[in-house]
Amino acid sequence: MSRIGYISLLVLFLTSCGGGGVTITESKTVEYFSNAFSKSKKWFRSTDGDYISEEGPPPPSSFQPTERQVLQSRSKQKSGEGMTKSDYLRGIKRLESTIPELEKKYGKDNKEVGETYHTIGSMYLEQGFPREAKSAFEKSLKILSKWLGSEHPRIWKLKDRIKKIK
């Protein structure tokens, strides 16, 4: 429905309520409609992404990192101060230790187990352990293809990734 349609429905509703014991002078009615129209105009602009309130954009969340913090973390990762090989290996061991719990809780062919194997494979590949990565990816493929189906794009990518591992 167009803006004019919404406004005409609003006008029709408000004028029909006029006989219900509420007395409004003509000047107050015009003022009310003027305010309502300007508010709706601001609302429609805000939904289109064009409108910015008079106060400006909202302040950033305390949970959201500032631009400076993001740039510092990126420069640390580029300069080699990011995750080390031991960090990856610790993470892999931790993920591998969760697999029996996940299998017990959800079953051996659950997508959570498949996702965990996929993450382990990615981490092994990142660290230069192609044999272990291929094994984890194959386990992931077996589980995820049951959930997503063999024609899913993610399964195709996983099969392609397995083929590229030497």
C-alpha cells in the first residue's frame, strides 16, 4: 500500500472517531495531521536508509571494537603476533576432545560433529598437516552430505578441497 493510502486510511479513521464524544477544533486537527505526516515521513526515510536523526548516528556499542582496535588487531595478525603453531595445535586438541561428547549427546552423524571435523581439517590444513586435514575433511564430508545432500554447494566445495590436498 502506498504512503497516500496509509495517510488516507489514517484520516478516515480519525474523522470517523470525531463523533464519539471527542471534540477537536479544526486548528488542532490540522496541527495533529501535520505532526503525524512529518513523523511518518521521517519513518519512511529511516526505513529506506536515507534518514539520519537530528542527533546524528547512535553512539557505538561498548561491546563493539573501535576502528583503532580493529586496525591494531589486524596489524598484529599481519606482523606474526596472531595465533602461533602451538595455539592452533592446542585448539585442534581441544576440538578433538569435544567430539566424543558431541557424539554422545547428538549422535555420530550429527551436523555438529561434521562441523567440528570440518573446523579441525581447516586448522590442520592451515598448519601444514595435509594428511590429517584430509582425514578430518573426509569424516566431515561423510556426515555433512547426509544433512545437506550431495548436490549442496558446500559439499561440492568440500569435495574439491579434498581433491586438492596431496
